[in-house]
Amino acid sequence: MTETLPGTATDPAAAPRDVVLDVRGLDVEYATGDDPVRACVDVSFTLHRGEILGVAGESGSGKSTLITALTRLQRPPAVTSAGQLLYHPRDGGPPVDLVTLSGRELRRLRWTTLSIVLQSAMDALNPVMRVGAQFVDALRTHDRRLDKGAAWERAAELLGMVGVSADRARAYPHELSGGMRQRASIALALACRPDLVVMDEPTTAVDVVMQRQILAQVLRLRRELGFAVVFVTHDLSLLLELADRVAIMYAGRIVELGTSASLYAEPRHPYTRGLRDSFPPLRAPLRRLTGITGSPPDLRRPPSGCPFHPRCGQRFDGCDERLPVLRDIGGNDVACHLYPEGS
Amino acid sequence: MAPVLEARDVSKHFTVRSAVGSTSVVRAVEDATVALEPGEIVALVGESGSGKTTLARLLARFYEPTTGEIRLDGAPANGATRAYHRDVQLIFQDPFGSLNPLHRVRYNLERALRLHHGVRDKAERNRRVEELLERVSLTPVEQFIDKFPHELSGGQRQRVVIARALAVEPKVLLGDEPISMLDVSIRLEMLNLLNRLRTEDGLALLYITHDIASARYLCDRIVVMYAGRMVEGGPKEDVIANPRHPYTRLLIESSPDPARAVDDRAELFGAEAGELGEPPSLIDPPAGCRFHPRCPFAMDVCRTEAPPRTEFPNGQWTHCWLHEDEGEG
């Protein structure tokens, strides 16, 4: 598979920059019984420093599998069966393949390089530990010279960054509101200044008003601290506003990848177009929308050829036989037979 | 037209006991008034904890209101009788939890026919079940009629739930977030189905959602709830284009809208979000307007007295002191 290139050159957010993570040909399988289920197939993309890459998909699209593979948090029966996760260190050293790292080497990179924000902060935070103590724990594990007092100060400072007042550091997670907990878990992910934060539906469990506040803070912190984000959600309308580039996943594969602006204005893949048109507009004139007929496929029995062909309104002979590969079509990467080789 | 279902000044207070034995009162819904006309879709929009689900359950008479009145066809409704539920059906958010998993689709639908219409003839029941499946577009019918709920996708299950509600031939459907657990790509089909039922059968629909964009797509009128109170309502385009209540404005500005101009977007996300706070506890809600602690325009009167209803010529209304002197009165 060809390496994914950034989108249109006119968008400053997508201009070539330092690469922080280079994902190449990643395959993840669930090894159950005789036929493993391929939940991520040949996933490749490049993430630049300070970039927000959105990953959108429905249930079963492989987006959660991708997250656990990127962060090496997967548990059996999930196995990364092929591909590389090349992390490029800040100091310009040679790239490290996260897939092959031992648990011990990984632990050194966690939090200082790579961290994660989960959908439910209640599950991510330890319920029997004060919120501040969880910061202290992480900070002192990764910096053994840091004394306790300084670590508590830093915890309060980190909470302040996301608008949680310092006195809440002494609170237990259940004493915080849902929005505050989620903000605290974002601050916690940023505690050791990682280069890359993976966010798994971080605002799905909070209301829209809180969502907007949290995302505003994430964007501000990204400007200040320069971390890159892989932001996974089913809410494409949110991603189109938030992300620099968006990857659309379907049945374990990236079917289109491009800048938010181009995916919104000119989606190439019929699935991307269908997904975009599944979100009624808030202000633009209303017209009848149809969504996408049918349901996402069962990955135990993926359709032949292009996995989207049974639901596709533009399919033609051959779509059910040949698998389209991701290719550069007018600046976006698209996997669809509508755009033949050389077009 | 006369409303088919109406809530007049209904309030619902729940008494809760804490671990140490003291009791407190949760004021989940306060003085809510809403009316549904035949063939009309009203969207009830609000965040979690705004009281929208409680109001739906009051309208379905799962709960008795603490004060106020529910009226069906102009007469006060008494108790949760079978006759009441023949006219008013509630669809839940979770299509996984609302079908009996031990029975096939056929049984789930037949039961409603038997209980509410006493259809005993087997051939007749079969015909009606097939008709229902066709109406919710679960075709070819043979593919679905003898399936168990777990053999269906989420969207198909929600269609069965809707078909079961229709089996009763109700006048009103109350949909409590009927699409929020479904995959994004199939939500629109469900909204189109609900819209078709309204057009074909003249059903009245209360569409409860936190998603104001889907509310705009489906409904005629929007009612916005905040912390147990209705704060604004009116024709959907008026409410969205020109929200009168500061909370409605906040809700609309916070909702994703990829069509927003890039400049707005930068401003929206770039602006220091500040501390806009969160909805209050309903055990001890703020005095006066419940939004005042978060309201950038809060005045002294907002902190002490609940704002009266102000009506505007276009059919919009709001409970906000900012508009006290405007409108029709």
C-alpha cells in the first residue's frame, strides 16, 4: 500500500510537517476459532506533530480496535498480525516501531510519549483514589526525582489548565460532575507532556454544551503544548469541525482520508457522502435526507470485493469482486472503483 | 385544531432517600405545559437531567404528576388504563431492552394485537402482523417475522418496536431518544419512517432528543427544557434562527455544524471557553430562573423570581426576564 500523503496543500493544517506517527499496513485480527475476524485491515496513515486526525466510523468499523492497537492496549484474542507503528521521537532519533516493543520499553513511552483518553472517565479514573493522587502517581512514576509536594502542585496546575479548580484535586472521582471528570482525565493524559494523545469518544458521554467547552480546551492546549491527537468518534459532524484531517473507516478499512474541508465539501467515497448526509444540517436549508440503506456488515462474514458494495447506490459490475485500494484522488485518499486507475 | 394530548402545568417531584436516611426531593419537572395536535411533531430538546424523559413518562402515565394535569382528547386522564395506552404509546431509546428476547418478532407484535384489539383469529392476526412489518419497511416480511430480537440489527429492532406501538393504533407516539442508540447511517431512515407515519396516519409525535439538528429535521415545533423547566418554544426555524432564551442560544452554538464558516469555527473553539458551569442539582435548584448561575445576562430579578412566559407574534415563547416587556404579553 502506498504511504498516505497529507491532503491539499492549500490548507496550512495539512502542509507537510514533522511526522510523529507513521502507521503502515496495520492488520488486527480477533483470533477466535478457525476463522480470525479481521477488524482492521491494511490501515495506513501519517500523523504530523500537533495535528488532529479524526477517525470516523460506525459500530464494527474497526475504530475501537484501531485505538487499542495504536496504544498497544489490546488484549487477546485481538492480535496485531501485520504492519508497523513507527513513532518518530521528538529529538529526531531513529523511529521506533511500537508493535515490536517489549512491555518494559513500552512502559517508558507511555504517558511521556503516548497517552489515551477514554470515553468514560468514571472507568478511566481510580474510584478509590483522590483525583490529585492519580496525577501524582503518574507524574512520579515517570519522573522519580519529583518530590511529592511538587507533584501535588503540578497536579493542581494541570487541573487548572482544563478549568477544574485546584481544590478539587483532593476530591474523589465520584465527587466530580461528569464534565469535570472528563476534563480531569484529559489533564491526566497530558500530565507527562506526550507527543500523541489518542482520544476515544472523549465527549460522547457529556452534553453538547460541555462537549464544546472541553473541545475548546483541547484545542487551546494543543496550541500551547503541541501534541498530536487521534480523535475517534461516530460523530462525523463534530469531527468535520474539529479535526484537521479525517479518516473514514468502514468494515476495518480506511475508505477515505482527507482534510475536513474537502470531506465536507466534496466527499469522494459514496460511504463518506452517505455518512455526511446522515447528519441533518443545523442551519442550512432542509432537504430530504436518506442516510444509507442497509446495515454495517458483519465482520465475521465480510462482503466480497468492496465491503461497502451491498449498501452502495453507485455500485457497478466488479464492485463485488475486486477490492479497491486507497489511492490519491484529487488530494484525498479514496478506495473506490468509481475512480479508475489513472483518472 | 384541538390538541389530542396535553400536559398542563405538570410537575413531578421524586422523593429520594440518601444512605444516611435523610430524604430529599428531586424537582425533575416543574410547571411543564405542552400540547400535541394530530399530525404534528413536537421536539422536546434538552440535555441530560433537563426532565425530558420524566415528562415523556408523565405523558405516558408511567408516573402520576405531583401537580398539574394530563389531558387526552380534551378530558383529564385518570390512571394508566389500557384504554389510555391504546391512544398513547411510548418508544424507548434502547431497542435491545424493549423487546422480549425469548419470543420471535411475530409473538412480540401479536401480543399487542391480542391485548388491545382482541384479535383472536389466527389468519387475521397473521395478516395484521405482516401489514405492520410492511409499514415499518421490514420487507420481505418472511425474512423477519420469525426472527428472534437478537437476530436483528439495532435499526431493525427499533422498527419492530415501532411496529408494536403501531399495532395498538395509537393517536400519539412518544419517542424518547428513539434513534440515539442506532448507527449514524440508519438514523435518517428512522426519522423518515416516523415522518411518514405522521403524514399517513395523522399520528401526533413527541420527539425527545438532545440533538437539535435532528429535531429541526423532523419536527414542526421545538420546546427547549433546562433543569426541569421549559425555557423556550415555538416554530422550529424561528427558535433556531432567533433563539430568545440565552440557554437556547448556548445550546445551538454548542451543537456541531460543519457548515459554519471557518471564521466562526475558529472563534467558537478558539474563544476561551471560560467557566460556563453545568446544569444545577434538581434537589436544590437555584431560585428564580434556573439558568441564572450560568447566564451571561443575569440580572437581580433573575436570582429571585421565576420568569413569566412571554409570547411573540410568530408563535415563539420564552421564560426569560430579558423579554419581559416584549411580545404580546
